[in-house]
Amino acid sequence: MAKPLRIGMIGYGFMGRAHSNGYKRVSDFFDLEYTPVLQAVAARDPAKAKEFADRWGYGRVESDWQKLVAAPDIDAIDICTPNNLHAEIAIEAAKHGKAILCEKPLSMDTSEGERMVAAIEKAGVPNMVWYNYRRIPAVTFAKQIIDSGQLGRIFHYRANFLQDWTISADLPQGGAGLWRLDAKAAGSGVTGDLLAHCIDTAIWLNGSVTDVTAMTETFVKERQHQLTGQREPVTIDDACSFLCHFQNGSLGLFESTRYARGHKALYTFEINGENMSLKWDLHDLHRLQVFDYKDAGNMRGWKSIHVTDGDHPYMDKWWVPGLAIGYEHSFVHQVADFLEAYAKKQPAHPTFRDALETQRVCDAVLLSGKSHQWVNV
Ligand code: NAI
Ligand code: SOE
């Protein structure tokens, strides 16, 4: 019988649901030494928290997160709150010796991230950050192909994360649902929210970024704040594009915006090596596009691999070849990988330290956006 890992969840919004689904599904499909137990959820609104707990099967509700991180019946704290609470909760949870799973971006900025890494490493607690796109089978498969060396020397890496939900100048900022527009809650705009995913995947697939030059823009300069009722300056980046060098000598090109009319969550990346190129698109998440220069000349072309076979990453745990899984399964996979690492007392990637590297790139990008200079990471 699997041993319990008792989860204390903080925040019951979008990610609270995505993670809860991951915890609930994982042991049905993966054979693991530990199984998550939905022990308790903490949130400020007791009625809403109770409704969430009842729906998802959490054992009890705590009125504030401080009680949850100190509770003796909790093994792991899952941080699903807006970004400005990640550090405080993680540092406190580390003091209580809890394992910590934290949503992305790790922190509001690099210095806060460094304090978090110092705290969790001092406490020696298991830790992981939810950069879940790594766990989409086609993305993990791209990693396997790249690591096999088949691409040869890498020349280019490019990624986009495009949305369109903040175009209206009437949209308020701050508070429930709109904290992403308020720099005090989010830290930054698209850089920390969307490019952080692209940067995490890029570092994982293509290695470290050495320096960056960026362009940022805030298209709507003032918005009504939901909490104060006042019109206040908008200080997040609405759009951000940057160029970079990777340590392996390749060149990077990244773009993210919430003003690309028609795009809801278009995350794409492409990597070009001397022998092979790979590209992926979140809207067609099961497919990995591959161009292999080693194919016979008259047969060369982009092929589209449907990553659903039993020998593709994670897919032997699901249905029969050809049948699809989706976005939510990336969280199931991340829970499975965390539990496996937890049982073996090994790091679960991306660790807080891995995510700090992404944070450093984000900060360099934001600094370059202001200074209009190249910035070393
Ligand atoms: P959300 O707004 O849907 O939910 C946030 C939750 O935090 C709400 O339940 C809210 O009541 C709670 N909360 C706020 N202040 C609190 C406090 N003081 N104590 C306890 N609970 C508090 O936000 P969402 O979309 O779930 O985002 C949460 C985190 O997840 C963010 O860091 C975000 O960047 C990240 N995220 C990651 C995604 C991914 O792809 N890995 C996708 C969406 C969000
Ligand atoms: C923003 O709309 C958002 O939910 C991000 O916060 C997530 O990290 C991204 O995965 C999807 O878009």
C-alpha cells in the first residue's frame, strides 16, 4: 500500500484546481511509493474555501496559511497564490520542515528568489516549481531528442507566448482575477507570467542564457484599481520581446504579449540545429514537428509526430497509441515525477534553484527593457 503524502494547498483558484486534479488522478495511473492525500486547504474566504474543499475532497479548511504551514498533519505545502505571496509562504513552510511545491514564477524578483532558495536549501526540504509545460509528452520527447545529440550544433532557439485578454482599456487592474495586471501582486507582466515558461523550457532544452537585450511596452498606462477604486498607473509590461545568447553559442528570440488579438495562449517554440529542427505548438500539444536533414534528399520535409505511442514519454501510463491526453495531464505528470523523486530523496526538477535561473533571466530582460542595453544574466 502506498504511503500518504499529506498536501496542504494554499489558494483555490485556477492552479488550485489544476493541481488538485493532478493529485487526485496520479495514483490511478502511476505506480508510486507515495500517494497524495488532500488534507487541507487554506484561504481567506472560509465559505468559498469550504465549497472548494467539499468539491475536491479536502479534509478540512484552515482560515489562514500560517496555520496550515505549521500544522503537524501536513507533509507538503502547495503554493497556488498570486506571486507576491510565494516567498513568505515558502520561507515559513521551510522553517516547519515541509516539502514545498510552488507555482511559477518562483518569486517577484531575483533577490527574493535567492532568499527562498537559501531558506529551502538550509532546511533541506524537497522542493519543486510548477513549470508544467516540460511535462507535456511532446515537449519531454523534444528534450530526449535534443539530449541524444541528433540536432548537432544548435544555431537558433525561438519562442512565443501570445495572448489578447488585456486589450480593453476599461479592464481594471488588481484584486481577484486581475492581480496579474498589478505589479505589487505579480512582480512583472508578461515577462514573469508568460516568458518565464518559455525561458524555463528553453534553459531545459538548450542550456543557460548568458546575456539579453529586450524591448518592453505598457500599452495602457492607467487603469482603475479594483481594490482602491482609483485610477492608478500600470507598471507591468504588457508586451516584451528579447534577443539572447545561449552558453552553447546559439541565438535566442522570444516574444510575449497580451495584445496579440486572436491569440488566447499560443505558446510555441522552435529549435534549429545543423542536422535537425524541432518545433512545437501548445494548440496542437501532442504533435512534435521534426525536420531531419539526414533523410534522403527527395524525401526531406517536416514530419509531424503524434506523440501518443507507448514508447513516448508518459504515454504508456494512459490509453492506447493514437489517443490523446491534454493540458491537465502535464500536472498529473509533474505530481508523479515529484512523488518519484520524493521517494528516492532526489531533487524534483525544476527545483527552486532551477527556477531561480529563470528568474535571473527575467530580471535581466526587464532591466534591459528599461536601460535599452545588453544585460548579462
Ligand atoms: P487565481 O487568482 O485563480 O487564484 C489565486 C488564489 O490565491 C485564490 O484562491 C485566492 O483566494 C488565493 N489567495 C490570494 N491571497 C491569499 C492569501 N493571502 N491567503 C490565501 N490564499 C490567497 O490565480 P491562479 O491563476 O491560480 O495563479 C496562482 C499562481 O499560479 C500564480 O503564481 C500564477 O503565476 C501561477 N499560474 C501558473 C500556471 C502554470 O501554467 N503553471 C497557470 C496559471 C497560474
Ligand atoms: C495567464 O493567463 C496564464 O494563466 C499564466 O499565468 C500561466 O502561467 C500560463 O500557463 C497560461 O496563462
